[in-house]
Amino acid sequence: MTIRELKKILSRLYNSYVKQYLGQLILALFLSFAVAGGTAGIAWLLDPAVKKIFIEQDKSMMLLIPFAIVLSFSIKGASLYFARTITIKIGQQICKTLQSQMVSSILKSDTHTIESKHSGKYISHFLYDVNLVNSLVANGVLNIMKDSLTLIVLITLMFYQNWKLAIFALIMMPLAAIVAKTLGRRIGKVVSESAQVSGNLSSFLSEMIKGSRMIKIYQKEKFEFDRSNKILNLLMSKQIKIGFVLIRAAPIMELLTGIIIACFIYYTGIMVSTGEIEINNFFSFLTAMMLAYQPIRSLATINMMFYSGAAAAERVFGVIDTEVNIHEVESSNSLKINKGNIEFKNVSFAYPKTTDAAIKDINFYANGGSTTALVGHSGAGKSTIINLIPRFYVPGDGIINIDEQNINDVKLSSLRKNISLVSQDIILFDDTVRANIAYAKLEASDKEIKKACDFAAATEFIEKLPKSYETIIGENGIKLSGGQKQRISIARAILKDSPIILLDEATSSLDADSEEKVQNAIMNLTKNKTTIVIAHRLSTILRADKIVVLSEGKIVEIGTHNELLQKSKIYKNLYSKQLSTN
């Protein structure tokens, strides 16, 4: 990361997130003054402590000076506590804002954008990177204020005590700063590399947990264990490298500090012998100089925190700034459903970063209240058509109308309000049965939920669950069978009561018994609704009002089942193959 890029990111971080807390930061600044004053007070008090108590043995000072030292430490500690409290709260508030903005950006992003990035990466940005930004704000900002002021006050005290020794100390101090700065630069680079590996680890863990059944059935436990070890070893090496960089400078810093102190003692010894400085002044000055080295080291390594924090902020901003491809005009009207007619007019679409179109010049009309089935080999474009209707994607060419209203010209919320989707990839939450069904209508009554379950043929098995509707079903409904999950999904769609239903191979993975129950549920769901269905099993769409046959992204035939058996070779072959396998 260049200096220019660093400044740009830090500028955005300040203007968009930190600036609003300027009043609190000013208070933290004043508290930092108190920290600096307390630190300087400790060093200054050693002068009278040595002179009055140990040399002159002034009994009147034996209680007063120790009390003053305790007071200085107390002021320093209390001020540092309240300053840290302020910056920690600011850091956490900024953390929450960044996380909220990332969630908002993800929710607004189109389906392809979300799916093109591994969920583990999002988790890494959400947790690891945001914490690095938090550390930058909560610790970095405070350290700059506290250490800068402490250094200024201590150097001022040193010049007040003896300007010759102060100049000597200032000549020697940059050496320590140079070593520490080099250390900070190296650590910043390694920390960024470590963040990348942590993201890869999050991705791996997400895949491993989701794919646990596949891992077991293929007996790939050792393979995955070895794969995890590779990532863990890489992460360990990065963490060790960070540790090595930190400790590498320690011997140099200790040697350098020893040389500086030795030279200082030698030079001061000459000054004491000539009467130019008293022994009590020496101890006080030495303490001030030693205390000054800590903020020097801290300030010299602050670039590590800023570089790693800025790199993390850049990754977070990348999520926040994700371009929204699904746009709508604020003044657009809401979709008004009359009959629920759906029309595709010369619709073409290609997925981002691909050259070949997924669908080309699609034209068909689905009458309101009817069922239109999409059939064809894998990759024919069926799912693409389904995904275009609720505007998960936007067509490259052509128009999609619902009741003669271009879906691109209506409010997105009103469009999706009138559409329900039931697919083979069922999404259920680690919550109760009731909560999963009520997700379609949060204010739904128990009576409404029960009615939806009755229509979905789900009531019987739900009431047999340990806690009935209050049973926790686990992540993505892991405690339920495929048929049970599908019926809960259908119950949710029934509860929504949308005039348009999209079915994406909803029964493809079910056994015969479950399929029959789900089919009955689907019949209840789609009754008098405009239905677009993708069927893996053609037997499930024999009664469809219209069947659209697709091949390589184009419509090759449209008709009823009987008509297509007569005129469509593709449909006839698909149907014959399924008959032979049943």
C-alpha cells in the first residue's frame, strides 16, 4: 500500500466515521494531557525526593513527596482509564456502523455478486477486518495523542532540568525511533498477509461444516484434515513471523538503550564531578529520559497499526462499496396485479464475466392463474428465466411484463411482494418451525400459520415434533427430512399468499411418498395462481397449461404435453428417457 493510498483510506475513515465523535476525541485529548502531566510529575518529583528525603533528610517532606508521587500515578491511571473508555466506545460504535453497512450492502447486492464471493471471506471481513479497524481507532488514535503529548511534556521537563543533557538525549533518541520504525513497517506487511490467510481459513471451515456428510461418505476426513493443516501451518508461520519481527529488534533496542544510558551516565558523571549538576537532578533527568523512550517506541511502531488497520478498512470498504446492479427509480410506481399475466418479450441475458448468453430472444406468455412449465436439459436456461422474474438479475435485452407493467419500472419491493419462490435449495433458519413459516408474514396469527400448514400437508408431522411448532429445527432444517423441509417451505409460501408462484424443481430430490405429499401441497399453493415451474420429473407437469421447451438458451417449442409429444423431438426424448428410468 502506497502512502497516497494510505492517506486516502484514512481520510475516508476519518470523514465518514471518526469525525462525528470529534467532541469525545477532544475530551480524550484533554485526558491525554493529564496522562502526560502525571508521567512528567513522577519524573520531576524524584528530584526533591532524593534531595529532601535522602540527602537533606527533611522529615517534613517524607510524607508530602510520597503522597505527591501517589497522586501523580493516580492522575495518570484515572486519566488513561477514562481516555481508553472513550476511544473503546468510539471504536465499537464505528465497528457496529461498518458491520451494519456491510450487512446492508450484502442485502442490496444482486444474487451473482453475493455468490461470486465465498461466504468465509465475508465472515472474515465482518469479524477480523472490522476488529483491526477497531484497534486502529480505539488504540492507534489514543496512542498518538497520549504518546505525543507525553513525549512533548517530558522533553520540555528535560530542557527545564538541564538543556545540555536534553540536547544529548535528543541526539540519541532518533536511533531508537529508526529501529522501531523499521520494525513497524515489517510487521504491517506480515499482519496484512495474516489477514488474508485468516480469510481463507474461514472459507475452509464454512465449506467443511456444510459438507460434513459428503466428507464422511467419501471418507475424506484425512484429506480435509491435511488440507486444514496446510492452512493452519501457513497461518502459524505468519503469526510466528510477526512474533519474530517483534522480538528481532529487542536485542538491538536493549543494546542501543544500554549504550545510550552508559554514555549518558558517563557524560553526567563528568557534570556531577564539576558541580554542574547535582545527583538529585541526575536521577530525575534519567527517569524522564527513560520514560520518554516508551512513547518513542510506541509512536515509531504506530505505522504498523495504521497500515494493517487501513488495509483492513480497504477490504471492508470493498464490501460496502459493492456496486448495486439492481436499480430502481425512486419515483417508480408499485406493481398492480390484475390477472397476473407474465410476458417475456425478446429477453436475453448473460451472466457477468461470461461471453455466451444464458438465454437468447426468449418470448412466451403466461396467462394469469395458469401453470407454465419450463423443461430442457441442464444448462438450457430454465433457472435463469425463473431468476429474472423477481429481478435477481436484470435482462441485457428485452422486456418482462407483469400485467403489461415493465418490471424494471416498478418498485422492487412491490414486485417481490407479489412473488413466492419454492426451490429444491430450501433455506431454513436455525429457529423454531413457527418462526420459519412466519418469516413470510411476521405478524401472522397462530390460526393463519396452522391453516398454511394444513394446506401444505405439514400439520401432521409438525405436531409430532418434540415441541410441535416451537421445535428448533437446526441449521437449514437439519433435524427434518427433505420432504418435511419442503412442506415447511411451501407452508411459508402459502402464508405469503402471493399471486405469482415460482417453483424451481421443488420435488427433484424427494422419494415417492414425500413427492406425493409435496405435490398435493403444491396444488394447494398454486391454485388460481400464476405459476412458473421447472420440473425435473416431467410426470409432475403433465397437466400444465403450457410447456416451454428450452435448448441452449433458446425456446424451441411451446405447447401442451400431448402437443409436444407430437411435434418436439427434444421433449419426446426427455419424456422417453424418464419413462425408461422409472
